[in-house]
Amino acid sequence: MGTASFRFIFIILLFVGSTLTQTFLNVDRQKVILSSLLTHSCYPSINFAIEQIEAAQMDIELKLNEKEDTIPCDVGTSVKVLFNMLNQTTSLSVLMTDACQNVLSYIAEAATYLHLPVFSFTDSDLSLSSADRYPFVYHLVPSDHAHNLVRKQLLQYFNWTRFGLIYQQGSKYTLVANDFSDLTAMDKKQWEINVTRGIPYRYGSEWQDDNMENMRTLLKDFKARDVRIIIANFNQIIATHMFCHAVREHVYGSRYQWIILGYPSLAAWWNEKTNCSKQDIIRAINGTFQTRIPRLSIDDTEERPEHVLKYLKQFSDLEQDYFDAYAYDTVWSLAYIYQSKLLFNQSNIKKIIDKIDFIGATGRVRYLNSGRVGEILVEQYVACRMMKDGSCKIPCYEEDNNCNLTVVKLFLAKNVDSKTELPTLYKLNSVMWHGNSPTRDRTDQIVQFEHIYLSVFISVTVTSAIGLFISISLFVFNIRFQTHRYIRMSSPSLNNIILCGCMLAYITTILMGVNSSLFPEKSSINKFMNMICVMRGWLLCISFTLAFGSMFSKTWRVHSIFTNIHITKRAIHDSRLLAVVGTLLCIDLFFLISWQIFDPIRRKVIYDDPYPHEHDEDIQIHPYYEVCKGEFTSFWLLLLILYKGLLMFFGSFLSWKTRHVTIPALNDSRYIGLSVYIVFICCTLGLLVTFIPSEQIQLSYFLISLFIIICTTSTLGFVFVPKIIEVSRDPYARRRHPKTIGRLLHANFRPILFTKKQLNNAILDNHQLNYVFNLQEQTLERLMEQLKICSMKKIANTGGPYEFERLVNRNVGIEEEEDENFTIDDDEDEDTIIEQLILNNRTFQGRVARAVSLCLYNKIQKAQMYWPETIGSRCASISQLEDAEDHCLPSTMRSESTDLKSSEHEYDGLINLDANRLEQMHETDLIY
């Protein structure tokens, strides 16, 4: 009994003691009524925090003013509630609110005037974060400036230095864009803001077309400026429409990286109704980065207090308001402020807040300049396949359908020690790129020197070197066998000039491939290339003149001789042909010197339009190449092309006119003509190469070199290969060539059907020529007899006339040979034909005697035979013979002899035949 009574008394005393102790402690505890302006009452964390503070035996006692009503996001209503609260409460020392940005701005103005501390746990607007303008407004949510700091760190992390800014026009998003520009403008060498654009978005169906046009224009501008990294600040509505247009303009995918300002919401904001399908929006958002404040702290490195763990355990799985944890930390921040007992001293409140440092539900809670120094998440939207269990982990590619978006946490940005240092990025998960590497912030610009490939240059050089060796070998061959009859008949001096031109042409093809990439010494590139530029033009022009000019002069000689009926008058020596080539060369030198003086050719670097890389679309090639040109190069080239073109055209025309000429004395005339044709064709095709685009430098060089090598090599082949064959067959020139001349036909040659009369005339001419040859042989025999007699000094005893006098005297008997003539004219009888042949032979005696005299006169001069100064009375002149024979000519022969008289009158007597004229006749092989 006593024991039971004792126990009862002990319990009563313990209860009374505890009550007295609690009463004693509550005497010193400060009772605080928390005033708040809340948009809704769904913040269970506030009451939970108050209960935890009550259980923590702190020196304050917090109570929530439950009489206050919620406020809408309306300025008028919210301000009225605020002033009613000020009138009804005399102990209002601090205000806690989640008002929207428009309402909060007016509350902040009033708080500044009343010196009333206001704690906002939902707003991050930079316009309210200025400590100078609003010194009594404090934010539990990290401001947009903190987001910009994280974005800057993100750019540095991926080495992105070039970006563009898109922002929604309005104070909230415009200030964010300006703040980020200011952060990057501090180091202009590192950062490059390519373009910044604002979106004048207006709500309402009547503005829908204007909004769409503005977004479309903006994205086209970004795409045209090659902006790859796009930092965007706009709300969810504009974001959905913006990504819809990004799909249409193809501003998404592996080439673009969007970084948006994340939205504090758990809802799928991309489900906003647009003109695009949901899958298109998901496809465009896939891979997008966002910076967002965490709903709950995910930092496991900090040791959380027990009351925070209890909160996380109870509320982490509940989908409460996104800012519920921030409201929880706000209450604990106020508890630490009130616990300091210095709140009523308004001058010290800033110092108290700056000293707050504790671990809350949203991480480490610290303040700097009225703002929160907290955690920022970097997240990525990843397209995935929605599974039956509601998970979305398997990646969904662009061609897949039924995709959804999930948010992957990539980095956690936080300040470890110092509040003033930049936040540090802590990697949480790997980034899922569209390709194998991070997106490039720009198209890589590769400046590439477009020059002749070394393989092409070596190929052309080797080919030209072989041609050069062949030209030198043929030059040696031409000099070695220049006394050979076949070589001598083809004008070896002109052949040597042709070879020199071909050598220069081969050297030109090599110089055309020389470029500055072949010179290791970069400082002397301009000097060397300027010299090569001059050498290219000069050598090519001179080589053409030497080679083609020589062929042209040969063709002109053939044409001059055989297109005129007075063939005995046309004797063109090699010296005249050399003079033609020299004249062409002088014209070239005058032209080239004038060009170099008035408009010198120099090396110039030309930058061409950029083009994408063949295998990587993120690489853009900026080609440049070097050319040799002056100020008015086109004008000079036009003059040169006209001059050379006319020369080639005229040379081709002459070759065409003489295409049927076959002259053993001019044994290479036909091959020269073929060479002229090929040169003309190759040069014409070479002009077409100028129409090849400038970027096809390999093809252009190859074709030009090919045409030069083809025309040069073909010239060597046509001109010198027949000579080599002939010399190999007859190395000592023992074989004689027939003295036949193929007459030039009319230019408009057509197949001719000969009449019987024409055939008779041809037969008659044949007999007459045979008659001339027989007389020449007989006359030579007599002359040899007389020479022998003269050498024996018996000439004085001879009483007969000289053979030469007998030849020019009509009355002296001449041996006549009557040859049988065959005709196929059915209209005439046989007796008439025989009489006509006999008459023609008689009247032809005078012409035969003169022809033989002309042929023999040169032989007599070479034999240095003495002739009397005066010719006897028995001698007759050629003109007298002509007069005597005119009446004997039948009517059928007079028309034929008319043309012959015009060519014979200059040889009226032997006195008019001087040595120069006979030399010309000998040179053209008209006599032998």
C-alpha cells in the first residue's frame, strides 16, 4: 500500500514539475504570427514545418494566420488584401507570399516603402532581384541570373563559344537575355553572340498568323546565319509553337542544340495544341537541354537533418505543388531569423539573412544579395517508347512513332564553399546526342587551297617530259640528216623551228601545273609565282607561233604555188618562210611586252563560294585558288584569241584548199595540212574549257594539258615519222623520186564526168610531152658531142651551126616523130583525126623548141660553155617564131594556146632570161 501511494505521489510531482518547467520555458519563447499572401492553401509543408519547429524546442512559437484569404493573380485584388492586412495587424513584421510576378512587383513597391521584409518562394524574376531597388524582397528560388551562370558553365563544358538568343518580348524574358549577353560580353574573345532576336508574341486568334510568320522568319534567320546553339527564353505556349516551326524549318536534330529556360511544372507542356502533330513536336524537342530548379534536393553529399529526412520521407512521393519544398524552407528561414531576436532592428535584417546557412528540403539554403544561392539542374528531354508499365526508358528514334518524352537529369550545378564563385557542374547522367559527338556550335570553316593534285601534276609532267625528250631526239635527228635529200626537200630549218615550238609547248604544260603548294618557302611564293605566271603566257604564245607559224608558212607556200595558173612565176625560198615566222614572232613579242608593261600579270588569290563537306555536313569548305591575271586580262586575252584565231582559221583554210596536192619536192605538205587541222581542232576545244566551273580546277588543267600534248605530239608524228621511215629505208639518198606534180583542183571540187573531147585533149598532151622528152635527150647527146670537140680545140674547123642556134631557128630541120594517136570520138572519121594530129605536131614545134631551150640554158650555164656574143642571121627570136606559127594553129588549138602565150611572153628571147629567174625555176623544181 505504501509503495503504491509512493508511486502515485511521484507521478503527480513529476507531472507538476514538467508543467512548471514548460510554463517557465514558454515565458521566454516569442510568439510569432506568420502573415502570408498565398494564391492557394495547398501547401501542407508550411504546417508541417511549423510543427517541426514547435517540436524542436526553439525560442520562438510560430503560428499561421488562418484568417487570411487566398489572392488571385490580379493586381487590384491582391493590393487591396495587402492593405487590409496592414490595417488589421499591428504586429506585421514579415510577409510570406507566392504571388505571381505582376502582383509581386506591386507588393515589392509597398514593402520597400513600409520597410516590410517580403519572402517569395515562387518567383525568380530578375526585375525583382535587384537589391538596390527592392532591398526588402528576398527569394527562396534561385533567380534567372543563377540560370544564366549555369548556362555559361554549360557552354564552356561543351566548348560552345558561338550561340544565338531567342527571347519573348517582355520584362521577364528580355532581362534574362540581356543578363546573359552581359555575362558573355565580358570576354568577347571567347564568346560570340551571333544573333539575338525577340518574339513579339500576341495572344488571340486574330494574331495567330502574325505570330507564326514572326517565328518562321526568326528561324530562317538563325538557319541562314548558321546558328547551331540556340538559347531560348519563353513560356510554354510559345515554346510549343516554336518547336512546331522548328520541325518545318528543320532547325532541330544533330546539327542544332536548344537550351531553354525550364518550367517549374510537372505537366507535359508540349501537349499544347498546335498545327503540328504531337510526334513532330516530340521529334523537335528530343535532345533539348533545360535549366530548372529541382523540386526536391537531389544532392546526396550533404548530411540532411532529421526533420528534413522526415519531410522527404513523407512528401517526396506525393505530387504536391512544385514549390511546396521551397515553402517548407521559407518557414525554416523565418524561424532562424526570428530566433536571432534582432528582427525589429531593420538595419540588421540583411546581415541576419546573409548569415543563414542550413540544409533544407531544396538543398543548402544560403542568401546573397537578397537572392538564393541554391541548386540548378541541367536536364535533357529524351524521346522514348512508352512501355505498358508506364516506364519510358527505351530511346525512340526519329523514324519511330508512338514516342513520348522523358526528362533525364544531366548535371547538378551548385556552389560548394564560396557563395560568390561560379557554380560547379556535377555530372549525373550521360548526354544522349543525335550523333556520336556533341553538337558543334558552328559549321567548321576549313580554308582549303584548291590546287592541282600532285598525282595529276606528276602524270602530266612525266608525259610532257617524254614528249620533250622525243622533241630533242627529233631535233638531233633533223640536224644529223639535214643533208639527206628527203630531209633537205622538206625545209629542215622550218622543221627545227617547229621542234622548238613543240618543246616550249611541253614546258608550258609543266608550268601550268606549278602552284604555291610546291614551294616550301612561303615567304617567296609571290615572287616565284609572279615569274611563273609571266613564263606561262609568254612560252605558250611563242610556242604556238613557232610551231603553228612554221606549218602555216609551209602551207602558204604550197597554196601560193599551186593556186595560180602562172606556176613558173611562183618560187618561194625558205628565207621568205622564215621571214613570215619572224614577222609573227615580232608581233607576239610586241603584244606580250605591251601587255606586261600596261597590265602586268600577277598571282592573285581568289576565294570561291563555300560548299559543304562530302561526308560531314557540319564542315564547310572555303576554297581559294590562285590565278595569274591582271587588271584587264580579259581584254588582252580577247585580242590574243582573235589574232591567233584568225591565224588558225586562215591556216586551216589554206590546208583545206591544198588538201589534194601531192608534191614529192615538198614531201611533207600533206602531213603539215593534217597537223594544222589537229591544232585548229584542239585549240577550239581548249577554248571550251574556259566554260568549265572554276572549282573543277583538276579537270580544267587536265583537259588543257591533254589538248596541248595531243596537238603537239600529233604534229611531231605527222611531220617527222614519215621522214624517219624514209631515212631508215634509204639512209644514203640513192633512190630518186619521180618528178610529178599533183595539180590543185578547184576548192569546190566535185566528181567530174570527162567527155570524149576532153579525153582526146589529154591524149594529145601526153604525146606532146613525150615529144619534148625525146628532143631533150637527143639535144643533150649533141651538146655532149660539141663539148668534146671544143675541148680538143677543133671548134674553129666546124662549119655547121651551133646546136643552140639550131634550136631557136625555125628553118633548121628538127627530128619529128609521128606517134600514133588514139581517139574515141565517134563523130569524126579516122582521116580527119590523123590530119589534125599531124597539124598539131607541126604547129607545136615552136613551143617544143622554146621549152627545150629553157631547160637546156641552165645546163649550159652550169657547164660554163662559151657562146658567141652575136647570133647569126639564121637565128630567130621566140616572138618571131610565135608570129610565124600563129597562122598554122587550127581553131581547136588557138583557145588552148591563148593562156600559154600570156606566160611565154616574158621569155621572148634568151636575153630576158637572167640567172635569178632560172634559179627560181630550179628551186621550185620546174626545171632539173
